[in-house]
Amino acid sequence: MAHGVKRTFLYEKHLDLGARMIPFAGFEMPLQYSGIIEEHTAVRSSVGVFDLSHMGELEISGPGAKAFLQKMTINDVSEVTQGQAQYTAMCLEDGGIIDDCVLYRLDNGYLLVANAVNIEKDFHWLKEHMQRDTRLVDVSRETTLIAVQGPKSRELLTRLTTVPEPLNTLEYYQHKTLALDGVEVLCARTGYTGELGFELYIKEDGTKRVWDGILAAGSAIGIRPIGLGARDTLRLEMKYCLYGNDIDETTNPLEAGLGWITKPEKGDFVGKKAILNVRKEGPARRLVGFEMTEVGIPRKGYILSAKGEEIGTVTSGCYSPSLRRGIGMAYVRKDASRPGTPIEVSIRGRSIHAEVIRAPFWKKGTVN
């Protein structure tokens, strides 16, 4: 193991399942088990289980927590009541995106879930702006995050709880604390796949029991453990942003298509002035989805053109197992961002035809 690379509490379980491990965001994580296409298909048709323990969990509490988060995030925290979750982001003063996050309202404060590559950065950014009446604690190391995703995910988890009612009534972006296989978990109806799914936050001592219980309960309905490879193809088919590819500190929420989570009317927050300037002028470029109309797989960094002019660069791309063609995301000039616009992707010196489409690519998801 490379010096400094961390392992999740489920590392040995992944080896037992035959996972191909790779370094990712400072962790040794499973890239794939049986194969990306098979794992991807399992989530779309049945159910899959993911170890997402590399993600970061930051607890924010105290009498000033709500006001602090209103200042530090771009969505409206006042809309999040106890038992709800909210997709949001944090920005620099110039509007660049520090991270996109999910914020959970708990009984005694908030849980902010950060991308693995940004845990330390997010923690220090928040600490730097911290107020005396607010408390910030990084609980990432003692928290395991397991995702159960797919149209049969609720059916599977119901087998592991003696009181299924909370699971059956849990709506999209809601969460409840419940017992799974005798272990207390924070169960959220959230995910990154476009399918019905749940994300389970567990303290370390119950992790392996829950993981084993999920695999045992799902064996009859075709469950598969899912690696980072299929997680990427699943999220890309939904045009969900990946930090470091599609959004980063050089992109602003409006050009990234995140205007729907950007709420300037809520009051002052870090980055508001810059974001309002972009709104007034209109973004010069937009993050779009495109699909190949000829055989070819787009990859990050490939150049896009239209009518002989360079118009942008691919941020994410893959072969879509669901659509059986190449798909991608890219920032393109505003005049080339309309769905239906024919474009070309430069792949190994050849210009391959593609078309801007209205996302998501996968329109049959069971997420809602």
C-alpha cells in the first residue's frame, strides 16, 4: 500500500469479493468487481451496494449553525427542516465552486457531506469563517457510508428492518434514523445513480454487519457490489456533476447548470455578488450533455468543435451501458449549447459527429 493511502472499514470485504482496487482521493477503493457494465446494469435493473466511505462528513451545530450555513452555502438552508436533505454548494468570493455537497438537517444540527477530494479543504474553509456560536466537527473517519441503489433497493432494505414503515414512507431527499439488522443507521433517500436508492450513514462498529446483511438479503434478487467505475457511468447518464471534472474552483454555479440550487434572494452569502454579475451578463459558456451520433467514446480533455470552430472541451465522457453509445459533458460556448446542435469531438486525430442533448441521458430512472 502506498504511503498515506487510507482504507475503509470494508477494505477486506472488497478483497474477498474479488475487487480490483485503485487509489482514489487518498483511499484505496474498488474500481470494479465483476465488471463495469454488469455492475451498472444491476443498478439500473435490480440493486447494487456501494462503499462510499471515502466521502467526508462534517457536523455543524450550535445556536448559530443555521445562520452560518446560510452564509457559507448557496442554497436556502431555511427550507431544510428536520428529517430533510438538500443539495447545495459552497463558493469562493469570485463564484468559483469550492465543493458541491448534501446537507442533512438533524435533531441537533446539520451534517454536511463533502466530496472525498475536498474534505480537508472544506473543513478549513468552514473553520476559517467559523463564528463563536457554531461548532464544527469532522466525523469522516468514524463514519461509514454505504449506498444501496436500484429499483429493488427498498424491497431489499425492508428485509433487514423489523419496522419497515419508515422506509416505505421515506420520500426523496428525506432521512430517518432506523435499525437495519439490529444496527442503528441514518438512512437517507438520496443517491448518485438516478434510481430509487438509499444512503446509509453508520458508525464504524456496525459497518461490516450491515454490509454482510445487505449482500445476504439481496442475493435472491441479483444484488451486485458496485465499484467506482460503474458509479461514474451511472452518474454520467444522469448528467450529475463530478467535482474535479465538471465543476471546480474555476466554474460558477450558473454556467454549470446549478442555478436551481442558487438562491440569491435568501440574503448574503459567500460568492453572491459574483454570481449575480454572471446572472446579469449571462454565462459565456454552459455545461451541456452530448451523445455521439457516430461510433466513438469521448474522454476528459477532448476538444469539441462546431462549423470548423473550437467551442469547448469535454469534462466527462464514457461509453453508456444503458444507451450503448458514447456520451459526455462539456463546457461549450453559449451559442453552441442548444439541444440538437450538431458538434464534433476530436478523438485520436479524427472528428467524430455528436449532438448536444437535453439531459439526463437516461430518462427511465426510478429515482422519484
